[in-house]
Amino acid sequence: MSITDERRAGILLHITSLPGGMGNGDLGPEAHRFVEFLSASAISVWQVLPLGPTHGDGSPYQCLSVHAGNPLLISLEWLQERGWLDLPPREARESDGGYRLRCLERAWEEFQRNAPEQERRELQEFIARHAGWLDDFSLYMALRQELDEQAWPRWPEELRDRQPQALEGARHRLREVMDSVRFQQYLFFRQWHELREHARRHGVLLFGDMPIFVAHDSAEVWAHREYFSVDESGAAQSVAGVPPDYFSATGQLWGNPLYRWERMQEDGFSWWIGRMRTQLELFDFVRIDHFRGFEACWEIPGGAETAVEGRWVKAPGEELLGALHEAFHALPLVAEDLGVITPEVEALRRRFGLPGMKILQFAFSGESSNPYLPHNHERGSVVYTGTHDNDTTLGWYGALDEAQRSHVSAYLGYPGEEMPWPLIRAALASVACLAMLPLQDVLELGSEHRMNTPGTIQGNWSWRFSWDQVATDLPGRLADMVHLYGRG
């Protein structure tokens, strides 16, 4: 299936932003209800952010694993319905996440006591099918728990360096914890696949998001150090980021260790093929965040305080994408090609027929040649009013000065509708094959409802909507617009 096969409209909403569930949205009834809302609105694509287990800051772009699902997204109601969970009383000062994890432990105990043979067999089949990443991940998470959630470079040397005798002892000592982690992943994947099947029945495709780089403190860097730029002690030798630009005099220092591309290429990019296989098990389409890193990466020395000291280093993107294309025969990928994109990056994207991204909030500064203006769009692209990193459209428009607003209004034909609807119409009317709308925009929400503010560490990733924010006529209004612009 190609994302350019037909004109579609989609909604961007992360799972954590759903109503219901303790502390965050999850894969339970509200996720299924949201699919039904999308179907009633003639929306055929649901885009989410990365689904992996997060660090303490909650960012889905710095995960503990590139394969695993976040256990905090597992629906407790689902477990109750199957008789695997009798909700325990919540302890004083217990966090929402802590309570969820304790409930998952209770469910695992009940599963071991009373699960039917068929369920036990399915669990074992899941473990065997995903052993290539699940064995390392379960040990990594068990050790992290034992060692007070310390990052793996701070572990005792024998565990940090994966000495065989130390790992064998840990597997024996932590066997029960590892089994619980495996069970959680079984639950996550099973609930996700039930949601995906529900979406398919309602004509909704699931669109995922894959960060190009991997968190330093992750199961993959610990288990496969040969593929990453880390030294013998586990410290990063070179890390990712972007160079200084108009927005930042010192650039951006992300801290993710860069890849040892030559080593990956020696193995026929088997690590990447395995990573992509997991993504395609979960999603119909996948966005590659920071696609330009496949052509060249901004390499910053480990320990640097800013990104100023970096340099561009070529990456074997053509060889990698060629290997992925050979492995999967089709690449249902979208390239996040925002920012300063060189002709070489553009050529790589076109070589493999990958749609790029057009952000309407970026369109109204500069000349009529601005590539984000709708008259410059291409069919093989995905248009957004804004992304998870942008302000809501209402907030963005409110922050413009009078001259900028006049420019926007002139371009959009002095619409009679109130923002954000004129920008939503511009996205839907675009020639781009897919138009994506953050849920905040169709709910007409302001800046206080944005998902993330880049460069800040407080107040991000926690936004949630409620059904009382959804007007009763919204599905019909959206469906009419989707059909009007040939996306139904």
C-alpha cells in the first residue's frame, strides 16, 4: 500500500492524549471510540507519536527501546474484562504510572494462576516471535529496576559491558521480573492489534512515527554497542543534533549517539531491517523523523556543551533505503524533511518515492516561492496545518501581528470563517495526497492545549482532550469538508 494511492484526510493525536485511563490515555475503550469518531468524520488516517516506553520526561522521542511498547498505554479495563485484574486500592503518594505498573504486576500474577491454556500458548508464541529484541529488552528493564533506574553506562562494569557470566547470573536472579516485562509487551501488542483491527473495520489506517536516532539510555544501545558511537565505558563519542541557525546561535544538542554506519552496512543493515519490521507490524504508514540524517548527520563530539563544534558527516542513506526496499518490497514511509534541506536530501527522498511534509504555519513568511504555500505543494507530499511541535493554529494565528494576519487573509481569500477553519480548508484543498490535522485544530483550541514546545522541558507531552470539547455537529462538518475536497 502506498500513501499516495488516493487522497486522504487524517487526524494527529497521540494515544496519551485520549480521555479515560489514569494519568494518560491508553489502548482501551476510548481509543476504540476515537476510531469510530474518525470514521463518522470521513477521516481515514490516525497519526500517533512514537509508542515506546519513555524516560522520566515523558518524551516519546527518547525511548527505552525502539521495539517495545509503553506499558503505561496498556488498558487496565481490558485486563478487568478478562478477569486478570481486580483493581487494588491506590496507595498514598503513589503516582499514576506507579499504580498502573503495580496493576500490571497483579495481572501477571493472576494470569499465571488462571489463564487458559490457549492464552498461555499465545504468550509463548509472542515471546518466541519477538525474541530477537524482547530477550535483551526484558533483561535491560529488569536490571534498570534492580539498579534504581540508573542509565546503563552507570551500571557495574560487568553488567554495563555485558560480560557473559554476569548476564547469566542476572537472567537467573531476575527471571520473574523478566517474565513480567515480557507479559507486559504481550499485552501491549495484543491490545494494539485489536485496535488496529477495529480501525481497519472502520476504514481507518494507522500512521506511526519513528525517530531516526536512538536514546543513549536504551536497550538497543546497551545490547548492540557495536552499532553506535560509544566508547568502552559506554560514553557517547559523537552525538546528534543540528547546527546553529536563525533560531538558535548554538544549534541543538540532542545527545543521541550517532550510528557506526560502516558496521551496520557490513551486516546488510540487519538492525534497521529488524527495527522497520516492528514498525510495519504496528502501522500502515510510518513517518521518519529527521529524514535528512539519512543523507548526512550533524556530528557533535561527545561531551560538547553546544552543537557549535559539530560537522556534517555523510550517511549511507541510499544503501540503507535500498536494503529496506529489498526486504519489504515497498516502503510506506513519509520523510520529515523540514528545515534546511539540501538537493542531496531531496534527491534521496525522490529516489525512493517518499512523500515529504508541508507545514502551513511555515507558509506565510517570505516570498510566493515559499515551498509550504499550497500553490507550491506536490501530490507526493503530506500537508499539515501544524505538528506536535507547533503551537495550535488558533494560538499561532493569535500571535501574528496585524500585517502578518492581513497577509494570511489575503492568501486565503479573506475567508468569512473564523480561524482555524480557513487553514484547515487550505490543507484539505491542497493537492497533497494526505492532509493531516492536529485534533487541537479541529477542536478550535488555543495555545494552552499545545502538545510540545521544543527547547523546553516543562509542561510537555501531557495534553489530553475530553469528549465535551467535541461539538455534536463536528463529525458531520468534517465529513462534508473531506468529501468536498475529494478526500472521502
